Amino acid sequence: MRINFRLFQIVSMLLPALLNAQQKQEQTTPKTARELGLKIGVMAPGKWNAITDVSGVRVGHYTLVQGDSVRTGVTVILPHAGNLFQEKVPAAIFTGNGFGKLAGSTQVMELGNLETPIALTNTLSVPVAMQALVKYSLKQSGNESAQSVNAVVGETNDGWLNDIRGMHLKEQHVWKAIEAADSGNVQQGSVGAGTGTVCFNFKGGIGTSSRVLPASLGGYKVGVLVQTNFGGVLQVDGVPVGEIWNQFSFSNHLQNRVDGSCMIVVATDAPIDARNLERLAKRAFMGMAKTGGIASNGSGDYVIAFSTFRGNRIPHQSANPVQTIQHLGNEGMSPLFMAAIEATEEAILNSLFMATTVKGYKGRTISSIPLPDLLEILKKHHQIPATK
């Protein structure tokens, strides 16, 4: 066999460059924390490492990208596949910092239950999302006599990348997100309600993660979904990345990019009531703190927690005024607390790592976090194997 020596030389010269280019492409492709080699905390994630690991929970997105200025959307979380208005679930809300517009929050705090899907969107689209959820509930079979619906809608302000004053989100977009809602794998990053968000001055978005308790502790699952749009001093698994990069809130470079908001949704299949769900929500907020978030003055930071345990669903109407429920004791809550903290921390990191660079309103561009640079830092601090 004759070999073209010149061709062989050319291929030999180009091959290292091609391999380097391929490696760089692989490094810059969005990846979850676990795909990068990070293991946040000590508890095991569920099959999907998503809020949908909690049985019955479904998530749907509608991403709205139009022209050069519309970068927004909606994300919905459905606790179960039935009629939520007729079969409410125990729920609670914790307010980390109240500079936000969490519609429907007072009734959830008063009655301790949730009766509509949860919608997340941008600040000025809260009213249209509420209207969409109300109409969705009124149209469901069995709700023909309903005259009051408590729609729960959370938000973050995506006005840096999105023409937020244009209020481009419409009711049909929310309905499409509900129609698209599914269990299993959850799309993350610059999608749905996370399309136009900014986190730690990088592109933020939607992130999710889950934890499964050992069988000896009940085997319960905790899943978290976040919409990230906040600032602070970024930490990745304890590594002060923002400080190392000299890129953090109130530094010379980033004096005005700290406000924004973070919505955190926590689901569990553990049989816990509204009181202990509020305690669980408080711990999830600690997961945000572990990433370096500071809950600034202008940040609306909320946690919505609910339980899908079927035996504790709350009927809209019942002939029996006394409800019998199963209730996990206070001493059984600590493992769930840790699960919520770990899942929230990882969900926030996933929202960053899975986001893509977005150019939007007024030509502004927010870049995704530079994964190759991040990987080098994490290897140096021995958070991931050097071979990753």
C-alpha cells in the first residue's frame, strides 16, 4: 500500500488542532453539574435529577423569542395529573426577600394548600399568567360551579434582555406550557421563564435537581426547580469562583447587577403538612446562600413547597368536616432539610451551567458561564477529577 507522505504530514499537523478544537467544543457545550464531574452534597439524586423525580410532578415550558428584543417565557409546575382545584395539595411559602410579585401567596399561607399549577414568568406578565391559570381551572371538568380560583404565579425581572414593557406573553403561551408539561427529563438553562434571566452576571435560567433519602429514612424524594435572576459572589461547591475571577456584586466591575430575584419550587412525596413544608422551604433558601446569593434589597426571593403524598390531598368539598392525614413527625424532617438544601444548590448551578449566551433587548448580550475556565478552577481546588 502506498502512502501519500505529504498528506500524512498535513494530517499529522492538523490532528492536534482538530482534537483541541473538539475538546474545546465539548467543554463549552452546556452541561449539568454532574456531567462536569461535580457531586453537590452527599445525598443521591433521583433518576432524572429533577423535580419530576417526585412522582406525579410535571413541568412544561414555553419559550418566547421574537425579533431582537423579546426574550422571555413561562414555566409551569403541576403537582399531579388530576384536577388540582378539586384535589388540592398541602403547600407553604417562605419569603427570603419580599421585593417581588408572588401572586396568590397569602391564600397559600392562610389555608396551607395549593389549588392551581404554579406558573413562573417575568414581572409584568404575572397578571396575564394569573388570568390564564384561572381560565384553565374554570374550564376543567368538575369546576363548573367554581367562583374563586387562587392562581399562584411567581416572577423574576428579565428586563435587561427582554422588552418587558411590551408584555408580549399571552394566555395561550401559558396554556401551551401546561399542554407541554411532562414528567421525566426537564429542559434547563435559557428556556421558559429563564429565557431572559441573569445570574451572577452570567446567563441564568431554569435549573432543577433532586435527592432521594435512604430507605432507612423513609426513602422520600425531594425535587427542586429554580428560576435564577440574582447576584452576589458566586460559589461552586464551596469554591469562591466569583472572588477568583474578581467578578462579583459591588466590585468595581459589577456595581449595579445584584438585584433580580430567585424563585424556588420544592416538591416532596413525604407526608408533611403546611407547617413542616414551610420549614422545608426555609432550608431550601439556605441552598441559595451556598451558591453565594445575598438576597439583595431589590431581589424577590421566594420558596414554594408542596407535598404530593396522595393520602393527604385536600378535597375542595367533603361531606366529612374532619380530615384524616398521615403526618411525618418533626424528628423526621432533618433528612428532608438536607435534601432540600443540596437540591437547591445544585439546581441553581445547573441553571447557570446549562444556560446559553443570549443577545436581546437594545443589543445587550449576557454570556453563559465560561465552562472551560470554570473547570480549570474546580480541578485546581480538587472538586472534580483532573481527567474531566
